[in-house]
Amino acid sequence: MGNHHAALAMRTWNCNRSHTREHRKSTTTIFRHSRVYIKTIFCIAFGAGVGFAHDGWFSKKTKTVAFPVIVDHILNSTMFVYFGSIIPWDQFQPTTITPNIKSWTLILFLVLVLLFRRIPILLLTKPLIPDIRTYREALFAGHFGPMGVGALFLAIEARAQLETGTSLPLPTPRFPHEPGPVSEDTKAIWTIWPVVCFVVLGSTMVHGLSLLGISLGSHYMRKEGERAPLLGGETGVLEGMVYEGGGGESEPEVSGSEAE
């Protein structure tokens, strides 16, 4: 009887161990595929957006629908409220691991990102983009490229790859307690998050206040009798912009949806 129970226990243990191995293999496979998926998710989203909006038909059909606008405002507001609550203010200063993170270096880096991330390429490719008709329009489009969820997502992904080699970062980066020089990976882990958060914070402030600045500038550049009653209430066109075309005029006469 005792031998029977021992054999039964051994078979159960072997079965559990085999199940554990299979579970680990499945988990590893899922993580491997999720890493590939996360690396291509922005390409997939970009392709979907181009497919919907390349001829203006989708934008024209949804322009008068209020529900997408409401959802967009709710998600944007929620995201930025949450981002404001997790900004690592205490990491915007030099530490033993990140001695180069200083106020002036962060501000300088933000200025360089805002100046050279989009503006030069749009000014250079302006002749190749039919919708951009003047260099002022190219400058305008190049300036308004705010950084937000995508930058934070990629910062988390980069930190996760350095910390665990997967798409799941540690809740808090490990602080090195061993004496001696700090590895480059550790420096990168402790540098990525505060730098990206500062850039997103600066981008939110700059791009958020840019429209206010343009509106006030347009108001005070007009003569006294041509100004709107309310400050910044002008609805005229911006100087240097060409307001011809756009608005879905490239929409085909018979679209696939209407044909059905």
C-alpha cells in the first residue's frame, strides 16, 4: 500500500514538473512574440491611420460626429492628469549615477529636440508634400509635433529591455549597492525615464502655449478697429498660409463605403 502511494506521488510530481516546464515555455514564447509585437505596434497604428485618412474621406465623414471628439478629449485629459502625477521631479537633478542630469542640460536637450526633430526635415521635404504650399506652413507643421504617450511608452520599453530583457520593466530601477564603477546599462536605466519625462513635460508646455501665443500675436498685430472684442478671438487666416484645397477634396467620387 505504501509503495502504491509513493508511486502515485512520484507520477503526480513528474506531471506537475512537466506542466511547469510547458508553462515556462509558453510564457517565454508569449514574451518573445509580445516583444516583436510591441516593436511593430507603432508601424501598425501608423499604417491604419494612413489607410483611413489618405484620401480625406474618413475625416470628412467623422467631422460632424461628436462622439470621437468626446472620447479623444476624455482619453487625452486622463492621460495628462496621470502623467502630471508621476513626473519624477526629484530625478531632474544630478545623482551619483546620473551626474550629467542638470537643469540646464535638460533645458538645452529639450530646445535641441524641439528645433531639430521635425522642423528641418519638413523644410527640406516641403517641395515633395503637395499639402504644404509655403515654407511658413512647413515651419508651422514642423513645430507642432508634440511628444506624449508614444515617447513614454518607448521609454518604458527601453528601460524594460535593459532591466529584464522583456517588455515588463521592474517597478523601480535597482539602485547599485556594490562598490566600484556603475555599468553603462545602469546609467541608461536611471537616465531614460527622467529625460523623456522632462521632454514630454516641456513639449506639453511649449506646444500647449504656442496656440495661445499665436492667438495673442494675431490679436495685437491688427489695428485697433480690426481686433476682435475678446482677446485672441480673431477667426481670420494666418499670414503666410494658403487656404486652398484640403478638407477632403481628394475624396473619390464613389468610395467603397458609399458604393455598398
